[in-house]
Amino acid sequence: MKKILIRADDLGYSRAVNYGIYDSVHCGIVNNVGVMVNMKSTEMGLELLKNENIDLGMHTNISNGKPILPANKIPSLVDRKGYFKSSHEYRQAYANNEDIVNLDEVTAEIDAQYNRFLELIGHKPDYFEGHAVMSNNFRKGLKIVAQKYNLPFLDFPLQSEVVFKKSTKFMPFMGGYRNGKTDEKYHPLELLNKIITEDIPAKVIPMIISHAGYLDEDILMHSSLTIPRVKETAAWTSVDAKRLIEKNRVYLIRYSECK
């Protein structure tokens, strides 16, 4: 039986994203959800999912909304209004071989977000990773906090394989982007079918990093990823996706089941 992991990132980003993730879980095939703990819609999203049997991860966020810590404690991460710097600013700096993230500051904010996760959910995350920011210091900060609290750290999908826990190997697939730009021609069901039929080594688990959601003003104003979110929601809740899974005897694994 082939194993595939499908997750939906960005719970809390906006109300519309929350509803799309809820539908993808409740009516669809998603059983791993990444939570942004600092956003104004986070508690609403968790309320929607409170009766769902899923894994919840900490989708550590330093590029959207306001931080958990006071802005004056983490000046390298925020703008003049006290909001996190945009992912575009981080990407631009990374392209210029600069790291604008202060390691001590980002580690403190990650630690604060982890403690917020515990307050909201009541247990450790089933997986622990970062959202949308290319920064060596951000990755170092995640690893420091993961080691401090013995958390299941999942590194950024920078290579063809990502090691998780002791022996699990994931092959990451992130739809919706092509050459660093939003791909509005993306078809999630084609990606799913390709993964199912592709000759991937049995010891490697394909991991679909999706961003299921609907669209509202918050997303249209603050995210470059729009149409692919709606496409993924439609795909993961479709009869065709469920038939693909059943016909090919695919087991939809959760992070907590990995070793």
C-alpha cells in the first residue's frame, strides 16, 4: 500500500482560508493542518476543526500579522507599524546573500509562538516547521526551539528528500508555484495522480504541501497565492480525489504516525 501525506498550511491566515481548510478536512482528504498561532482568525479556525481527527502542526510565521512578542523586542522582524516584515522583504535579502533576521530575536519569537500553540491547543505540535521565509537564522531558530522542547522538527523542503524524526523520508511536492511565481494553471488532481503513478522508492513518502482555502480581502491584500488555494480546496473535496485514493489503495499518513 502506497503512503502519501497531504497537509494544508496557513490555518488562521484568514476566515476564508479557515473555511477552505475545514472543508478539505471535513469533506475531503486532508488530515494534517499547519497552524499560524499569531493571526486574528486562528481561534476561529481551531474552533472549526475541534471535532476533526487530524494532526495539527505549528506553522511558525514571521511574515504575516503581528508577532506574539512586543515589536520593540524583535526589531529585525517587524516594520514601523509593528507588523512582521513581508515574505518579499526576506526573499529579496536572501537573493542578495543577506540575512536580515536576528538569531536571538527570531528564537525568542518562535519560543513565544510555541507557548501560544500550547495555550491554544493543549499539547505539543504533531510537526514543527516554518512558513515562507528563506533565512538561515530562521531555520537555526526553529532548530534551537525544537531541540529545547523535544519537538518533531520538519526542515524546509529545499532538497528532493527531507528527513523527519528518526527514519522517515519525505519527498516534498508544493503545487501552485512555478519558477518562484504563482502558477494559475496548476491542477492539483494531476499532481496527485502523478504522485500515485510515479515510481517513487517505497521507503520515501510523497508529501503534498498544499494551501487549501477560499478567498477574502485578507488573502487578496496580503498573499500572492490566490487561485491555487481555491483549486486545491476543490480538488481535495472532490469525488475524483477520493476515487484516486481508493482505487490505488493509498494510505493517507499523518505526521504523528511517522517514526
